[in-house]
Amino acid sequence: MEPAQKDRTPFSDIDGLSAQMSEIVLDALTEMGRHPEIQRVRRVALEMLRPMTGQRLLDAGSGSGEVARVLAARVGADGEVLAVDHSSAVTAAAVDRHDGSNVRYLTGDVAALDMPGDSVDGVWCERVLQHVDDADRTIGELLRVTRPGGRICLVDTDWGSLAFDGMPGGLGAVVMAHVTGHFTPRQFDMGRTLRRRLVGAGLRDVVATPVTCLFASPASAAVVLPMVNPRVPADAWATPPGLRDEWLACVDAAGQSGTFLAVLTIWVVVGTKA
């Protein structure tokens, strides 16, 4: 019998998924990148990272490369962006979408980068640390490859902040008790810990900004929140029989009545390597 809390979410091992689940996850990554609330988070992060012309930047956990290509536009022809992702399938999708900008797509482990120390001017790491085994070790590796004076921008989710309104409160609590740790990573509060981690790692001028994402319809929320997405297969749920369908019916009813609401805080934290 499967445990209520999984060691890994589908996003942490895309290459190990079935063909059906791999397609769902890859589509989800693309849809998330296009979502207005995720784009709003990224605008905040770009303002805080402050990429400049001629810089060499690392996108650690680059997904299908949307951010890497935005960063490449900021650093220009004299700069370079290294886009590293653990999944070969995702890296291949990124290569297929390449726009000719100065991005190099690489498959690798962000906790053990095949890069020399002090070799990049800045790092972007978005919604990755919640999936790794040792976040502090990974941050240490990002620091290792960053030159002194370089900036590190970490973006991650605080799943403990997730809240709903418009559906029966008791049912929502029951559902969340089952899906937290199944649809969400074990390190569900990663976002709120980022500031402490960067301060502890010795970075200076650490600034933390919480961005609360608001989803006013089930369709909007389903792009980011798998527990309200009816396309997620029933066998991927950890709920007792019937509870998934009851929950999704309530979600749909709240959407029809206009009362649905979901909120989730994503943290953006930057610091400078001393």
C-alpha cells in the first residue's frame, strides 16, 4: 500500500514517469510558465536579480527554458545563460523551443554541477529546492559556482500557505490532509525558509519578498494546483474512494457560482555572495 506522503513528486523525476504522466507534467510546466500569476512572480524575481548586459548566468532547474530565454535577452549577445535541468526529456523540450538566443541547455544535477567555481555572475533557481533531497547542500553548490559579488535569486513555494474558499470547509480540510505530501513536496514550506537559508550560508544584503498568487476560478487554479485539476488521473490521488470526485464536484460548483478562491504564496529571495 502506498504511503500517504511520497518521497518524490512527479516533477522531481519526470524521466521516470509513465508516458501518460510525463506528457501531463511537461504540459503542466508549459502552462504554469504562461500563467499570469507565475509571470507576476517572475517579474518580481527579475527586478530583484537585476541581470545585466554581458553577464554569464545560470538557470538551475531550467525546465523548458522560458526563463533562460528571458535572461538571455537581458544579458545580450555578449552574455550567456547556462540552462541546467535534471530531466533529459525536459531539456530536449527546451532545445526544441530554442529561439536562437545565447542559451546553452544542459542536463545535470543542480546539487552537483559540472562547472568550475566562481564561473557565473548570477543564479536563478525557481521552484526547484522544494524537490531536492538537501536544499542547503544545493544552495552551497549554487554559491560555489557564483563569483564573489554575484547575486543568487531563489524562487520557491510555501505550500503551507495554500488556502481555499467557496467550498465546504470540512471537506477541504479532509482533502488537504490526504493530498498534502502527495501532490506537494515533502519540503512543503520551502519558500518561507529561503531567507534563513541564505543568511545562514553567509550571503549579504538578503532581501525576501512574498508574492501571494490568487486564483479566482478552478480553471486558473488547476494550472498550478494539481488537487483541483480534473485531468490528474484518479490513480494519482491518495484519497479514499469517492472523495476525489466529491471534492472536484464542489470545486466545480464553486466555480459555477463564482465563489471559488485559492491563494498560494511564492517567495522570492535574493542575496549577494560575499
